[in-house]
Amino acid sequence: MPILLVLAVLLADGGFVFELGLATPDSELGRVVGLSVGPVLLVAAGASVVVSALRRRIGRGRSLRAAVRTGDRCLLVARWLLLLNYLFTVLVIDALGAARELAGGWILIGELLVMLPPILGLLWLWWIWYPIERRLHETALLHRLDRGLPVHLPPGRWPYVLTQLRLHILLMLVPMLLILGLSQVLEGFLETDGREINLWAELGTGFVAISVLGASPLIARWLLGLRRLPDGSIRIDLESICARHGVRVRDIMLWRTGGTMINAAVMGLVRHLRYVVLTDGLIEQLPRRQVQAVMAHEVGHVRHRHMIWLLVCLLSTLVLGQWSLELLVDLAPEVFREPAGPGAVLQLVVVLAVIFLLFGWMSRRFERQADTFAVQHLVAESECPDRIDSESVLAMVGALDSIALLQAIDPRRRSWRHGSIAWRTEYLQSLIGRPVDGLAIDRTMVLIRVACGIIVAIGILQLIMEAIS
């Protein structure tokens, strides 16, 4: 969601606003506000009705898992409707232009105004979902009591909503808005006689983006309230995994979520600003061997430089999207060169489809390689380090299954970037008995990196040539 919120603003800034006759110079602000807010209210009302019906079904003793599955689908549809309405307001009725006119010359205020309706819509979806989330937490308490695990009271509604906001929106949106705002300031300095110095502006924006991305772990540390993982056996295990694979991190951090989240992540492109983050729920509720597997998974992301290559892959999809548009214009110039009509809408569909399909597919392969790395790490400590054994695979599979069980996640639920837990565990089980080295996923990742690197290099060369000419 944060990526698409900012992407729409960038497209509008680049003049990619559909001239379908809905946005005219004399458009009233009230009309823009109505089209921005009205559909959000309808989506919020519809989602509220569905979630209320699900709560009544649960109260009558119906299956909690079935209700959660239905609710997940409902909220997924609601989120996409909020996003589509946002794209419509920004790219069709030019809500960004109206918001900037209202905000005057203040940087980022117009952008924040147009993003406010979908973000408020998301807050409402989390707000109405909280009673079911609380019921899931209470159900998970029984599993924890049976296993002798620590028990935490469920968070209140506001803490739950704010946690979702920080994790799913602000964690990515804040750095991206910083890049956008600083690039606007830079472009203002580089205007001479009304003509923008494109090459220097592009280079400056790239430098700003790299600087903000480098500092993003500090932003995340502040947003999530991370604290240093206390000394103890867990920290010794995790530090030894990092040392074994030559991965340097600034620190290993603990995210206190009251036991409501079981997750881990690695943040930072350079070792001086790189953190490994584990939630309290992960450390408290998973066996030691599974915690080591999850940690090895995160170290695998660093060892294979996934963060840098994910950025390269994202840029390559943007370049491919641009090439796709150019190809469409060459094939049917009478349709796609018109600023109005179905060709303009199809251009946006093509760009989003290329980014969504290709980047999602590549991102899931990154996760698969990290899963494989975790298994390879565990195998290296076994009696037969040359072949993948079932014990090492079951440790990683067990960690994924535990996360699904303790957080009431449907293993078949698909994730755009990570894939479903069932998909990941099926792959891991297929590795049993294979040689540790020379696995297919490693060869696939080499091809992805080479292809994306070539595409980005050609795209940068084209940009420089266009700026010079």
C-alpha cells in the first residue's frame, strides 16, 4: 500500500493524469473531496456490515477459522477498493493538483491530504477487525497455556490499530515521503530561468534516496520502539550465527508487542546501520531450534544481499513497465498517444500489472532462497553436512507452522511478497536428501540478478542519454 500511494503521486507529477473530462480547471474542491471521501465511506460501511455479521456467527458458536478466512477476503477486497479509489482520484480527477493548490507552497502537505482518505479507511478496517483479532488472541492463549508458554493480555483496540499503522503504513511511507519531500526541495534549488536541470535533479534525487534508505533503520527503530535484546543464551546463539556467516550488524533488537506478533526482520543496507529485529512473541513461544532457523533465515537475506537486489528488481520492473508503454505506443499510436480514452487507462493497468506480477514473483524467490539458507545453516551443524536431512528441514518447517498456529494464520493464505506458508513448507520438504550445494533456487537467483542488473543499467543509460540530448 505505501509503495502504491507514493507511486501514484510520482505518476501524477510526471504528467500521467488521464484527461477523461472529469478533471477540469474549474473543478470545485467540494467535488474532488466528495469523490475522494464518499467511496471510502461506502467501503467502510460495507466492511463494517460484513465484519459485524461474522462476529454474530462466531458468537453463535460457528467456526472461528471459517469466519477469519471470510473476514480476510472481505478486508482484502476492501483494501483494494480503497486503493483503486485513491488511484482514481489522483490519476483521473487530479486530486493531487487540487490538494496542492489548497496547501499553497507547503511541501508534502498536498500529498498527505490526498493520502489521508485511504489511510483513514485502513484505520477503520483495523478498528472493526479488532474484536475478531482479540478472539483469536484469546484462543491462542489456550495453546500457550497447554505448552507452558508465557501468557500476555491482549492489547487494547487503540494500541492494536496504532501497531498496524506503524507496521503496515508508516514503516515504509515515512522514508518514502522523506525522499519525495527532499527531492522537491532539491528540484526547487535546481530551477534556473524556469528550466529544470534534469540530469542534476535526477542524480540529486538518487543521492537523497540512497541516504534516506541508509538511515531508514534508525527511523524504524524510532517508529517501532525497538530495544536492545538483553544478554543471554538466545543472544549468544544469534550472534554466533551472524559471526559464522560473516554478517556484521549494529545490534540485535527486540520488538515488544505483548506477545501478539511472532516475526523477525533485518533492516539496513550497511553494517553500521543494520539491525536484526525479533519480536518478543518469537523468542517466548518458539523452541530454541526454531528461533535459530528464523534467525538464519534473516541472516540469509543479508548474506545474499537481498535488500540491495530487491531494490534493483523493483527498479527493473519500473523500467520494464516504461518499455511496455513505449511498445504499446509503437503498436497502436492512434490509441495510446491520446490523453483520453481507454488507451490511457490501459497504460496504467500495464504499468501496475508489470510491477505487481514480476516484482511479486521475484520477491517470493528471495524468500525461498532465505528459507533454503536457513536449512543449509542447520545442515552444517548436523552429522552429515553434505546432504539436507529431515531434522534441519523440520526445524524451519516447524517455525513456519508455529507462526501459523500461534497467530491463527491460514497456511494456504497467499502473500504477495512471501508466498503462503503451505507453499514454503512444501518446497522445504522437497529438499530432503538433496545435496546442500548447487540447488535450483540459487541458480534461479543468479539469473534474476543478472537480468535485473542489465535492465537497470540500460534504463540508467537511456535516462542519461535523454537528459544530455
